[in-house]
Amino acid sequence: MTIEDSFRSAAGQELIGRVADTFSVDEQSARSAVHALSEELAARIQRAMLSRGGVADVVSLVTAPGASRALSNPDSLSSPDMTANGDQILDVLVGNKHVSRKIAARAASRSGIDAATVQKMLPIVATLLIGELQRQSAPAIAKVASRIPAFSGAGGSPLPMPGDTFPPAGRDDYSTPDDRPPIGAPARPAGVPGSPIDGGSPLPIPGDNIPGVGRRNRYPGPAPEPEDNPYSRLPDIVRRGGEQVPGPDGGSLENVIRSILGNLLGSNSGVVGTMIKLFLIRWIASIVRRVLSQVLVRR
């Protein structure tokens, strides 16, 4: 399902209804504005992903903790936190308020809502768009990240994989308590003292999971802290380049992630195809719109 399909789904229509209520506009106009803004922002994402650094920037957005929270809590659409989060997204994707005002003006002309209101809607739609990208891309990104060498080796992978079971707080997952025999060992007879106090593990050899770096220290409890981001290293790994995703559907890390997000955005034509679509086709379309608007004015 693409992002556009998501906004057209029943859940998406309900979310657009919340946007309409938040900004006191009719639902049809809100629908037109949301679709226009999401198209503009999707184009900005595709434009950003033409470079490796841009892919890394987008990865930092879609892997941020709680990015999809707005989808499950639409009552917060009017909150200052939601607007602030959207402004941060726009800083990455758009870069300056002059361009964002142009985006809002174009969406306003398509929706019939005044430009000032659409300008206020823009960070909200940006938050919802990135949230939907996170929701849909999370399984694929988790799979890719688990396969690249940068997340393996000494210290282990910091990514929680499907089926992981985290040890209870205060318990060491890699050791056996003194009062309990190892799994499979015969029970110790009553009255027989336990083994002497362990003097510690030997020095690690290459390939060992080093205490203090591995998963058990990163996740000491049943689950990570709410704002802990297991993907915090991924944008930097993408930015540095050189990582290859193994397997028949693999390739360079940036290209694999570009493909995942491109499919969700409804455009997976590679760098050259995206450049043609973003610049040549959009340029031709803008000329056609200007010509048609002049013809209509003369009539």
C-alpha cells in the first residue's frame, strides 16, 4: 500500500476528518489540501533521496522514536508538540519557510482553503506522512538492518528482532544464578553447598559479545525505554556508505532503503528515473498549468 492509498483508506479518511475538525474546514476541502500537501512532501522526500546524505536524513526521520504516534492519537493534532515535530521534519525536507509558503500556496489553490490555514496544516501533514512511512517501512527496515555487517560482530546487533525475549530487570541473561544448576544438569542434593563464587569471565576473544556493549546492557528490562532508538546508528551508516545488504534482493544499503521508501511513495524508478519525474515532468506540468490558467483568464 502506498502513502496515497493509506490516505484514501477508511482509516485515512477518518484521519482527514480529524484534520478538518482541527482547522474548522469542510472535509472535502481538507481532503484536497492533505492530498496536495502530501504530494508536495513526497516529492521533497524523493528529491532528498537522490543523494546518499539525503537518504540518511530521511532514514533519521522515519526511524525516530514515536514518529507514528500521531496516527494512533489523532486528538493531539492541534497540540504544540505536534506542530513543533512537523516543523523539524520540514526543516529537513524543505529547508526554509520561503519554500514552505510556496508549497502551502499551491495546495491552497487546489483546495480552496486560504493559504494561511494551509500553512498551519503543513507541519501536521508532514508529521502524519512521516508517521505513515514509519509504520509501513518498519518491518522492511528492521530486516535490512539485521542483515548488514555494521550491526553485527563484537557487541552484537542493537536491533530488537522479532521473537526477542528480554530478561527481567536485574537479571543477567548470559549467566546462571548460584542457587540454580545449569539447564540440563542434575539437581543439586539438599545441603550440598553451591559452587564457589565466580571469579569472572575470561578476556573476550574476537567474536565474543563484550559486556557493556551488547544487547543485554542496552535492554536491561522487558523493553527499551520509550525514547530509546535502536536505529540511532543507521543514518550515520548510510551516510558513510560502503555497506552492502547480502542476498538476491540486496545491494548497497542506500539503494535498498531508497527502494523501500520509493515503493511506499509510489515511485521506485531509481535515481535517474526520479530525476526525470521530479524535474522534467513537473517542469512540463507547471508550464501546462500556466498556459491553461492564462487561457481561462482571457476567456
